[in-house]
Amino acid sequence: VYCLSQELIEQSYCRYSEKSFDFLEELVSIEMKPCHADRLRIENYEFYCSSIASFQVSMPNLAKYFEVASKRKEVAKQRYIKDLLQWCAFSKAFVFLSKLEKLREDIPPGDISFQYGFTPKDLLTAVSSIPKDLDSVRNQAMAIRNRIQKHFRNDQILFKQVLKEVFREIQGNFQSLASNINECYQMLDTTLPWDQIVLTLKQVTL
């Protein structure tokens, strides 16, 4: 009787999971902005995973849905972060960084500054959106934080989680940008306080 009851409970959870996933994807499909669609995915799949975390350990069929929800949440989160980086004031510099890293796969550092679209002038144009004074950097970083907080205002734990992941990506981009400039544009001084910028970004996540 216990085994039969366990099986029926698991079947019910699985049916509930499948219908919930279908309804959620149908709901997000009508969202006009991709960032809001992914925000809904992150919130709902996170809630689902936290709700059944203790049950799926002993229910192998339910565990499959847990895995699906976890993967969909992570994919949505990565899309959300990418969208936010494209929206933020630093996007021009980050786009340049992405192209530069791809170019470096085939071209040595000393030859980068001679490539079309990667001259010192192109670099300075790309990083011109990054302020030289830290107060302006902080203001731009706070705009990112406020946007995330607005999107996840109903869940402070999830807000903090997404906030840290977004700024970890931003900090990593700044560190990578500084390193690439140092290697590929050794004679060029951008006069940007890279270390202080990264420190300012960390403070915004506290």
C-alpha cells in the first residue's frame, strides 16, 4: 500500500510539473521584452526547484523535472545577464572586448592594433563610455543594480543572487579588458583607474 501510495504521489507531482512548465512557457511567450520573459522563467523555475528539492531525491521520475527546471532557469539567467550587459552603459566597451578576445585566437598581441576596427583610436572610442571618475562609474553601476532590483523586487534572495552574478560578470569583463589592453596596446594609456573601478563595482553589490 505504501509503495502504491508513493507511486501515485510521484505521478501526481509529475503531472503537476509538466502542466506548470507548459503554462509558464505559454505565459512568457506573450511577453514583449525578452528580459521580462526570462525574469519570469528565473523566478518560477527557482520557486519550483526550491519547492520540490526535498521530494525529488527519493522520486526518480520527479528528479527529471527538477533537472529540466534547473537547466531552464540557468539558461534564462544567462540570457538575462547578456541582455543586461547589452543594455548597460558599458556595453560598447564589452562588445569591443568580445570581438577582441575572438580576434586574439588567431592574431598575436603585437599585431592587434594594426587590424581594421582595432586601432588605438577604435579602442579609445570603445572605452569612451567608461567614465574616468569613480562617482560616475558608481552611478552607472547603481543604474544596473536598480534595474535588477526592479525586476526581482518580490524576492530579495533571488535579487541578491542575480545581482552578484551580473556584477561578477561585469567585474570579470573589466579585468579582462584591462588585461587585454595591457597586452595589445602597451604604448597606449587609457587613463582609466581599472582597479578602482572593479572595487567600486564590488561595493555596489553589498
